[in-house]
Amino acid sequence: MTRIPSKTEILDWIAENPTQTAKRDIARAFGLKGAARIDLKRLLRELEDEGKLQKRKSSYRDPDKLPPVSVLEVVGPDADGDLFARPLEWAGEGEVLRILVNPRASDPALGAGDRILGRLTEVTGEDYAYTARLIRRIGANPLRILGVFRAGSEGGRVLPVDKGSQKEWVVAAGATGLAKDGELVEAEQAGPKGRMGLPKARIVTRLGDPTEPRAVSLIAIHQHGIPDHFPDEVMDEADRAKPAGLTGREDLRHLPLITIDPWDARDHDDACCAIPNADGGFALWVAIADVAHYVTPGSALDHEARKRGNSTYFPDRVVPMLPDRLSGDLCSLHEGVPRACLAVEMQIDGAGNKTSHRFVRGLMTSPASLNYEEVQAAMDGDVGDKVAPFLEDVIRPLYGCYAALKQARAQRQPLELDLPERQIVLADDGSVTGVAFKDRLDAHRLIEEFMVMANVAAAETLIAKRTPLLFRVHEEPSQEKLEALRETAAASGLTLAKGQVLKTAHLNRLLAQAEGTDTAELINISTLRSMTQAYYNPENFGHFGLALQSYAHFTSPIRRYADLIVHRALITAHGWGDDGLAPHDIERLADTAKQISDTERRSMMAERDTTDRYLAAYLNDRTGAVMEGRISGIARFGVFVKLDETGADGMIPMRNLGAEYFHYDAETQTLMGANSGQIIGLGQRATVKLVEADATTGGLIVDLLDLDGQALPKGPSKGRGKPPKRKMSKGKKKAAKTARKVKRTRR
């Protein structure tokens, strides 16, 4: 009679022979034939049920050990420079095993996110469980899914958060990544898509509670349909890109073109320098990364960039328009390395007027990458070591050129809104630690003014050369919005000129009247709300806000597709190469303008929703707190209060406004109490109590405690009633008079 091995013997054999774990291999090792194989099959099934073995097709292995050849994901080097990876087929208990990658001299360079097929060797006595030798590099860009994990008896499913996706993804028992039921997870496609059944996925990242702050931006990305996954062909094109050389370019490497950006900037797409002239003016250079050299018409990179339209920025991440190989490397003007660029040299006279300009396709090397704060600190007397070598010969001339440009700007009178920019401050774990209001420094203003000058020069050049382009268009406000702004100004004791062609100078005078008063923020916000939204168009309708006749975006092709089109137009206009505007670029300019205007609005909505959710999460544990703010919006369903501390908007539902009924006046943006005649309008100071902060929706509900220091009238409601009569505004009088005339005429 054939002897059947014990379970321990089977486990020992599998451990000692990890490459011979099929049932027939085990049977052959123990000399099992015929009916004895049935007993072996029973033992293997029992070991599987006990969790001591895991079946992989027709073979078995210990779930707490890895097969000798495994698919790994490189997680990057540690502090000592050693390269580590994690297994994508880990099914054991406890923490995922660490694997040290031992590359050979002939192996390709590996980085975080790369996926490899590796041959493993188990080790003991180290803080890693295996070493790995590279067999080959495999696909590094699988499809990713964000969703909520629902555990099942055999693995579970991922329910995508994307509203447009109704399809669930099946997760096998060994691919759950130890995720818990109800967790927000990031998963990736596991294996090819089949024609039948649900797609398969493996969980790669556990993001925890879907309402946690660090999950907020991921939810916004998927809810608004922002593409955050680069197709393989796009990544392949980017990976094949090589640095541009000097051929066909003007050598600008002698110019001190420095970059000045936020301290945490990952890319640097613009550089500048100002060279003083003998007549008191300056030769102002603005150089922009030559993205068109790498993203050519009709390429996979071009198709993806157009689809995205722009980069999208969140407090904890960026969804870029271009892969990092371009946006963070070849198209980023890092200090000390040659970079391809399109540059404009503008001659500025002592009064700040541009007297001439010329564009070149060049090669530059930036001597320094600086940030706004250190540059401004140096100009204010606190000179850091990094800035010191450039202070006298580079930075002071930039400020001198800006001082001249300010004179011309004062004559032009662009809209001078003064609205503080808030910044969500995050801890390492993604939680909100506070809200900071960014300082507006002269370092910010000078870079903005230089970029405006370069954008104007691009538009003027392309108009003169009759080359198609995309203009940045900002039309003047509608009469209805202007009348609402006048009402708000009048309620604050201010005036806005009427009966003449509106200019930004008129709005600036209104803003100057409000400066330093309690209503300054209200007037700035109301003026902003009266503006139309800027957009892209192949026809030129001017830019009202900047008080410019012709304006095009040229300075940020890394993050805006419109700028890439303008770069191609300049290449075509100057005959610089065959990577300029293609015929199909020109044919679909109108469609491209609409596409990228839509993606810009999509990004703005996603960024705003994310900020609202972060603020709600931040305030979640302060329910019941009393806060100060100002009425910032009136709607039929309630009142919005902008809170002083955070800039968040809390809503007072209409039902919480007291015992009486309030009548809504859309034209004057006010509410009036039916019994008391109490007026609630924009700009009034309000004390509120936080009732609810919902991190999932970003909504804040508050109760109104007092208005301008006075409590609302109390008493039993007498129904809706009619609001007390009040003096009709001039705008309403005119509208009513016009309506009567029309009525009489039609009779």
C-alpha cells in the first residue's frame, strides 16, 4: 500500500522546492499514483482551507512566502541609497514584505513606480525578507481606479467613486491588500480585460475613511472627470524624449535668466532678466520652456495634453498636463542645465513703455532657481547666501525694470482687486493644520507684470504676422451685473460712475473709495462677481480686466495647452521648424478654444470643491463654536457668511433666520422681514455659531446670532404677509418706467 505523506512533509517539500509545487510534482516526489493522488488532493485542499497554502492555478505555495519569481513594484531608494521594492502578489498576514533590489551594472535605471519581474532569494537576519535580481522591466502604468472597498467572502469588490462608472471591479482574496470594508482604496487593473464578467483589480493603496482630508482631492479628481492616468503610449513618448541641442537655436546661455517661483514649486517654466540700458531703460528678457519641441502636433502627448487642457492644483497634489519626464525635467528650467526655450527680448524705456520686441528660439542655462520670499527678503535687507551672488547684477535690475513698468501700468489702469489668497496648510498625514493667507510681495507683482508684457508681445507679433492663434478673452461686465454692483456700492455709501463707457479706471475708483473701510472686502468680492469669466477664442475681443486690446497666453506651456498653441504659432510665424502649427491645429482652433475653456472651468470647480471639503474637515471638531464673518451672498434658500478666520463660506438656511418670513429680492440681493422690515444684505457683519461641518460635501451650516451687533427680532411668525414698502431704487424706477412704456406701445 502506498504511503501518504503527512501535511508537515508536504509543507516541507514545497518550502524546499518552490519551483516544483504543482500537484503532479508533489505526487511524483512522494511516488503517489492512482487512488493515492485522490488522497493527496484532499490533503492539499485541507491545507488550503487552513490557510497554510494558497492555490495559484495548478500549483501551491505558502501564503506567507513569495514565489521564486515575482512581480514587484519599486518603491524607491532609502536614505542610504539602497533600492527597495514591494511584492504585488503578497497574500500573507501582517505587513507587506520588504525586498532589497540588487541591480547589476548592465541593468536599466529603476525608479519609484517601476514594475519588474524579479528572481527572489530569501534571507534572514535583515530588515528585509528577500533580495531580488532583475529579470526584466515590465509595464509601469496600469489602469488605476479609486473607489470604496466592499469586503466579501472571497475577496471583495471596488465601487468606483466616479459618478459616470456603474461597473464594479472584482478583487480576489489574495489581492485585497488587507483593506477593510468601507475604506477608500486605490486599485489597479489585474490582468487583461475580458469580454465577459466584471473586470479584476488588485488594491495597491488603502486611503482609509472616504471622509478623511487626504482622500478629498482624489474624490474631486474622479467626480469632475479629471484625467489622472497617462496612457502607456504617452508615457513611452515622454520617456523617449531627449534634451534639445543648440542646432537651430540662438545661444542665450550667457544671459542671467533666473527663475523665481513659490518655494515648493516642482517645475520652472519661466525665467527672466533685465539688462539696464544707457538711456535709463532696460532690455527685459522673458524665456519660456520650449514645450513644442517635445509635444509635437498629432502625437500621443499632444492628444493627451489637449484632452486635459491644463494642470489642476490641489493642496496635496498636482494633476499635471504633461508627464513628469517633461513637466518636471526636460521642460523645467532647472538651474545649471541647458534647456530649450522660446524667449522674447523687450526694450523698455524709462517711463515703462515697451518700444520694441523680438522673439527667438534659444538654448539657455539658468544660474539660479529662487523663490519669492528669499528674493523679497534680500531686497528688504535680509540677504541669504543663495541670493547674495545675484542681488546687485540680477535682482536689483529686475526691480528697477518693474518700477518703470509700474508707471505705464498706472496709465493703463488694469483692474486692481485686493482679495487675500488663502492657502490650506496640511500635515504629513494629510490633515488640515490651518489656513494661511498668502502675502502679496513685490516679487510676486514683478513676475506677474513681466509675464503680462510677454503675453502681449506674443499676441502683437502673431497679429502682425497674420498667424492664427488663441487669444485670452475677457469681455466687459453685463449691464445687469453692473447695476447689481451699483446697488451694493450704494448700500455701502459709495458710488460707481454711470452713463459712460465703462473702463477699469471707474472700477478702480470704486475700490479706492472702499479701501480701508469695513466694506472693502465686500466691494472687492462684488466687483469680482460682476466680471465675466475669461475664456479662449481664435477671435480677438480684448481683455477688459487687464485693459489690453490684444492678449494671448504664452508663458506657461507646461500647464496650459493654450500656451502650447501660441508657441507653435510663433514657430510657424518665424519659420523655426516643422513643429509649429499643423493644418489640423488651425482647422480646429475654435473647437480647441472651447475644449480648453471647459477644462479650465472643470479644474476651477474641482479645486474649489476640494478647498471647501478641506475647510469643512478642519472645522469639523469645532461644532458649536462662535465665529465672526460678513454676509457674502443672498439666495432664495438662505444666506452665506464668509468667516473671517478661514475664508470659508457658511450657509444659514432660510428656516434658521428667525420666527418671521423673509422676502427675497434678487435684484438688490437682500432679504426683508415680512413683519419687522429687518433688512439682511451683502456686507453686513454677522456673528454665527457653527452647527454642522460636512467633510464629504464641503458644506458648512451656521446659525445667525446677531447682525451688525444686533440680534434679529424675535416673536411668533404671522405668516408670509407682505413686506413693508421701501423706497424704490433708481435702477428699479427706470426698469419699471421702461416696462410701462413697452406695455402701452404693445396695446
